Amino acid sequence: MTSQRDLKIALCVMIVLLISGIICYASFIPEAPEDPVRIMFQNKAGKVLFTHSVHNDDFGLECLDCHHNIEDDETYNCSECHEETGDEDLPSRTDAFHTQCKGCHEDGGAGPAECNECHAL
């Protein structure tokens, strides 16, 4: 049978190891990636998960293939130009996403092109 003293020692060792683990985990936080890894788009039709690594690494797309600004070749978030409601000069954010993403998927013959394939969450 285990003595109370042995149980106390075991408990103290577990607490010390737990605290050491927490401190080590907090001390060695990995750096955030320079480019975003994935983005979750929230919308009325259902959430859409977009993974940059799949598009960049697997399909060889460059940032400016999707993030476009003809004047200065800089990358911008879609919402900086495309508002929730569009007008005759600039399509809405939803229309821009559907044109850009769905159009590329259909043209390349890869990726989801049906509503419930992207809006799955």
C-alpha cells in the first residue's frame, strides 16, 4: 500500500512538472507566419475556409493573382476596396469573391465550384 508521504511527493512532482511545462510552452511561442495560413470568411450562406498554403504551394498562385491593384501592384484585403454592397464601378465583396474564386476554379478545373462545396461550415 502507498503511504501518504509517497502520494504527497508524487503530487508535488506532478505540480512542478506541470508548472515547468506551462512556463516552457509560454516561453517558446512559435513566431507567427509572415503570410496568413488560413482565413475563415463569415457570411450568411455559411462559413468559407480559405487556406493560403493550398493555393500558393499546391497550385503555384502568387499573391497578386488574387489580391490585385492595377495601379501599384500592392496587395490589399478585399474589404479595403470591395464593400458589402457594390455599385456600377466596383462589384460587391460577395460578387468579387464569386467571380474571382469560382471563376478560377471553373477555368482551372480544380477546386469547388458549387455553393455547398465552399459554404460548408
